[in-house]
Amino acid sequence: MTNQVWQRFLAISAVVCLLFLAACSSGGGNNDAGTGAKSEAGQNKTGENGSGQPEQKEPAAAEKVDPFGKYEPEIVVETVKATETNVKFAPGQSWDSNIWFDLIKRTLGIQIKNIWLAPAEGQQFEQKMNVTIASGDLPDFFEVSGSQLQQLAEDGQIADLTAVYDNYGSPLLKDLLDFDKGISLSAATIGGKLMAIPKPFGYSDTQGFIWIRNDWLQKYGLTPPEKLDDVWQIAQTFVDKQAGGAGTIGLPLRKDLEGDLGGVDQMFNSYHAYPRMWVKGQDGKLVYGSIQPEMKEALGKLQELYKSGIIDQEFGVKDYGKVCESALASGKAGIYFGGMADPLGCTSSGFQKEQADWVPYKLVSNDGKPVLSQAKIAPPSYYVVSKDAKHPEALIKILNLFGDVGFGERSKETHQDYNPLYFSQVGDTPSANFHVMPFVVFLQNKNVLDHKDYMEYLKDPAGYAFQETSDKQLFENMDAYLKWKETPGQPVDQTIATSWAYYMIFGPVSTQAVIDEAMQNNRYIFDEYLGPPTETMKQKQALLSKAEKDMMTRIVMGSASIDEFDKFVDQWRKLGGDKITEEVNAWYEARK
């Protein structure tokens, strides 16, 4: 389905991580009908219903409730939302008024009100959320990071969702949240209580790629890379030949050195280095990846590439948008390290502009050992409920509905609520789709299954039996690209560019094809620390992370020698790193 592609593209995000908390003792009653008087925002925060009587208590666990029960009269829930610059709205729609909000109001009797919006880029949302948390004036439901969750739980500002989730969660929602056998729900549990609903993260799509313009490879008689030195030679050739015209960029990076396009994690992984992760050391204990010797080797190579002019000399002032514009949209770059859903972003602009033939290749190393892509299993973020919210179960109902629209009965064309625009753009009709939703849940690691299904479909399109309506839409979308290819020389409109993007994600030669092989051969390495921020992390992590980022940037740009890495390691250990390592391993041992 296209759902997972869009989830990964967010964030990119995320996306931050985009995507839980607490049941309090007052719910919607046996018939799930909210009857409370409302404040200015419409939400009942008085503890009484419309007749002045106390709210009904949460139904007992044995009592049956309707996971989709509608509130009559309707209730209003306040929230906040991280916005994405790439989202395009149909006429008359916005972050505050859209087809999703209409569906939730019509189906559940819940009106969602955004108190404020903030861009996801540059941690603007997280920073504004910190200010909101400090003020104590919290919305009813909102998304938080792991450290924010821990703080809110310790301060008693959020509700316990254990009973709410047990009573109101639909079977489908519980299946979706238990895809990792309870790891995500465990991460949201504090002191034995479910203090949040996790935004689980399917690890498969974290695989890294080397994106290369095949048309440039063929033009200069080059072959796909088999080892890392081949990658550098390809980039060097593109620069020497000025393949993209004057100012050709050999290897684009961005100033924060993180993320897909312009990030360096994939390059580090090719040297068997794993920054910002806790991995098993030779003695079986957890060690911090950013201070291991493999990092020094990778940084030394990046410094060499920068000095030789291969790496973009202006990367230190470029964010994601600038890299997109200066390297890909402009046609100046022909190779970069990136992510699974890149064709839905900047890469498609190059295809639409000059039919740039971008192809994803698997990561390679120089020593012949398989490259393991780093991945985190712990949720990137969580949904929590203010302790003052009078309808905590409404969050669960919203998630029930979202899951049903994406993967349940409402995903079928025969259902009265079916609408493909909830998750996809159809033709040239712009759709912000699920990006407008402050609360989402997805079927994890499904993209690779869709790739496999598409490969079966290609064997006999006419006789293929579709299992899901969304698969039919996706496959027909990719077929439009194949049909377009039959007549060379045609212009590329937005519809074809989108079809090409899906084909490069799900087709025979695609990111999901690489992911399929990676999953079969276990080419992933996971962050072993799944716990909340330790006490020393809370005090020192911001300082240590900044020192790490500064060290990397200075070394790559040559303003510091490679020996700066050793100084950083010593500094990291003395400024709290050793204590954090001790705390992380104490947690790890307790889990065994």
C-alpha cells in the first residue's frame, strides 16, 4: 500500500518521528456518548456532565464498548501538530479543515481543534512543545518525544492509558501496535502503566541506498559500484566530466549531516560505524557507536573527499531544502547516499525536469563484508493524554478509525466511507492525505510485501487477484509509468512523475527490491537501548550531542585534524558518557 511510503516520507520524519498515554477514570459511558458541558475549546474539563452530575466512570474491563462509538452531542479535543512544507492541499482544505477531520466528526462525533501548528523541520515542533510542557497548559492529546514522555510522566501531567487502551482499542489497532511483539508498547510503559500510545516504526524502510543516475553511468562507460572505492570514483568522474554542467556536485551533504538526502549515516554504515546508537561490543556489553574506531576511519575519508572537491564545498550552510534545490532539482549531482522514499521527494524533480534516470543500489564496503543499515526499534515518538482531558478514550477511537480506513473495512471500495484521497493523491488532484492527522498508526514493514505482490502481478496482470483496494490503485499507478515509457520523447507531468516514483520504490529495480534482499540476509543492526533517557542523559545528552556534531563538521571541513576525534572521545567520556554507558548497561542487564 502507499500508506507506508508516505509515512516514511514525512519526516523525513519526521517526519520526525511522528507517531501514547493514559486512561483516566472518567470515560464516555456505556454508549460512548459524551454529554459534558464544554469549555471555550468545546472540551469538557469540569468533571461534570451537562446536567451538572459527575462524569460516568470508565467502563469495567468486562463491559463491552463500541470502539467506534459516536459522541452525541459531539465533543471537541484540542491538540497541536507538526507541519510539513511539502504537503499540498486541495482547494478549501487546510491543516485545520480537511477530509480527515470531517470523517472523524461525522463518524465519531469528535471535532479536532489545533491549538497551534509548528514546522517539523529543524526541531521547531519539539522546541515549541517544550515551551508548552513548561507552561503546564497542555492540550488534550499531543505527540511527544521519549524524553518529553518521561518528564510528563514523572511530573504527573499525563494520564494512565492502560484501561482505556484495553477497553477501547479495536482488535485491528492492537494488532498494528503489537507488530513488534510488545517492544513499542513496553517503551511506552512507565512504572507498570501504559503512559502513552507509541508511534511504532517499521525498521525495514530504514535501509540506506546509493542513488546513482544510470544515464550518467552509461554515458561515461561506468559500472555500478561493487565496493566503496567505486562510489568515490564514480563521484570523481562526474565532477571531472562536469556531468551536470558547470558547478557539478560530486557528493551532496547537508549541514546537520543527518537524515536521508545529504546525511552521512549510510556512509558511516559502509565503514561498519553506527553513530548515535548503542550496539554490542566484543565483551557483550553495550557501547556507544559514535566513539568507536570505525567512526574515525569514516571521518578521515570524508575529510579527504571534501579537500579534493568531491563533497559539496558549501554543505555547511545547506539544509535539506537547499540540498534538494542545488543538487537534485538543478541536475548538478548524479550520486548521493539516501533513503527508501526519496523518489517521492527531491529525486522526482530531477526526473520531471530532465528525465534523470535515478536508480537505487545497495550499500557496499571496501572489505567485502555486508553493510548493515542502522535501525531503531524504539518508537520515534508517542501520543499522550493530558491528565485533565475528560475523554481519554477519544484518542483510542481516533486511532481505531485511522487503522480501519487504512487497513480494515473502510479501506474497501464497497464501504460507504471509502475514499482513496485519505492516503494517496489520485491523478492531478492534490491531497494532503494522512499528513493532516495528528494521530496515526500503520501496518509496519508492509512496503516490502507490496513489492513482492507487484512482482507477482507483473507475471499476469489480467489474472491477478487483488487482496486490497489500495494495492490495485498502487499497481495501476505504476502501470501508467510503464505505458508512458512505451512512447519515448513524451513530456513528464506530475502524474507520470508520481507514477515513476512509486515504480522506483516498488518495482523490479527499486528500493523495496533492495530491502527485500536485505531482510532475507539480515542486513540490519539495531539500537540495543530501548529504555527512556537515563538520569545522566537528561542532564548531559544535549551537550554531548552538540559536541559530537561540531566535531564531525570540523573534521569533514578540515578545520580540525582527524585527531580531533580522539579528543572528542575523551571529552565525551569525562563529560558524562562513561556514566551514561554505566546506566545503559544496568538497564540492559536488568532486561535479560
